[in-house]
Amino acid sequence: MPFCANCGRELSPAAVACPNCGHPGPTAARSVVAATPGPRTEGFAIASLACGIGAFFFVPIVGSILAIVFGSIARRHIAEDPNLQGAEMARAGTIIGWIGLVVAVLFIVFLIVLTVVVQNSNF
């Protein structure tokens, strides 16, 4: 006669579960469920969008450059792996990064021109 592997109580040969503790018996069919991995979002796409948005509030030039780089890496990874999502996020992060970089460069040029004009004026 078989015994329960959990509590040690003697089981009938046809027992599906132990009547004492409910542990599956030796004849219980064990089912294996294999989960298929679903599509996942590329981490670089998330980082690109976050850096692009953060560039407007924190570190404009560095955040914009990181958004552009991360967006490019994400778009390459998404093109190579069909299970990856986030192409729109990567594209948005790249575009926001370029806009932020252009705005930051134009602001620096404006400050330089303003400094030259003020220094050369007769105020």
C-alpha cells in the first residue's frame, strides 16, 4: 500500500489525494502547463521616452542625447526580435530627444549672441 508523501498516512492504491491532508496521491495525474512568452516591451524604448521627457525638465543636453541613443538601440532590437514591442515609444523618444537637443543648442546660441551684443553695446 502506498503512503502519503506529505503526512505519511496509508493511502488506497486508487487514491487521487490523501483524505487526511489533501496532498496529491501517487495516481494523481500531474499536468504540466507550459506558458508561452508573450510579447514584451523593449527596455531601451521605455528608457528613450523617459530620457526624452526628462530632458525638458532636468538635464536637457544629456537627456536628449541619451533619448536619441536609447531610441536607436531600441528600434534596432525591435527590428531584430519579433517578440519585442515599443517601436512607437522608441520613435517618440528619439523625436523628443532631437527636439530637446535642437532647443538646447538654440538656447545656448541665443545666450552667446546676447552676451556679445550686451558687451559691445554702449549702455
